[in-house]
Amino acid sequence: MMKRTILFFSLIILLQGVFAQQKQETVYADPRIVEVFGQETVDFYLRENPRVIQYYNFFLDNAYTIAEVPQEKMQYINEVPEMKPKEKYQMEYFDYTDKGLEDLNIMKFDIKIDPNIGPIYRLGNTNKLIYFLSGKEIQEKYNQYRLENK
């Protein structure tokens, strides 16, 4: 009887582990993350801490909005700081057309996100501005995303 009880509980524990593994979602890295960190680093995080990659995936698609400045307000656009690439990417060409912005890799830029205030940057020599959420807003949206996608 004792052996059966031990076997029964061992089987339950084993099955819980199997079901827990099946519940884990597979996380894929956005190619823009690989472009910045490299495949080896991304593979490490996918193995050891996939939430890091999940967060960066979310950040790339949800941390900002882009808007065009109306013609009547163009005189003020030069007062907005330009979003500058990190030193490593300064020689790259960045396409700020609508098509180019679809693949914008904001991780290549030197962005300062304050916990309470979302920064605004000018996109090159265009009439487009990029509005970032504050650090707090990004975290809240990410937490909500995780709750909704369990």
C-alpha cells in the first residue's frame, strides 16, 4: 500500500512538471533584437530567461508612437532634439519614410526614457516626431500584456 501511495504521488508530481512545461509559451526574438545583441546573446536569453526577449519584443512594438507635425507647427520642430543613433550605428542610413518606419529599430538609438516622462525626438530631417511612453507607462502596459497573454 505504501509503495502504491508513493508511486501515485510521484506520478502526480511528474505529470505536473510535464503540463507546466507544455503551458510555457515559446518566445521568438524579433530580428531587430538579434541585429542589436547578436544571435549568441539572444540564444542565451531565450534559453535562460526568455522574459527578457519577450520584454524587448514588446518594447519594440509598443513603447512609442510616430506622428507628423502639421505644416503650421513646423517652425517649432527644430526645438525638439533629434533622435541620434548610438555610436556603433552612426554610419548607418535610417529610412524615415512610412515603409522604413515599419522596421525601425529603436534599440539602435541613444534614447533616454525617464520613469515619469516620455521623451519626444525628431526623426532626422523630417516633419516626424517619435513620442515615447514613460518608463512607468511602458512597464504598466507590459504587465497588462503579460496578464492578457498567459
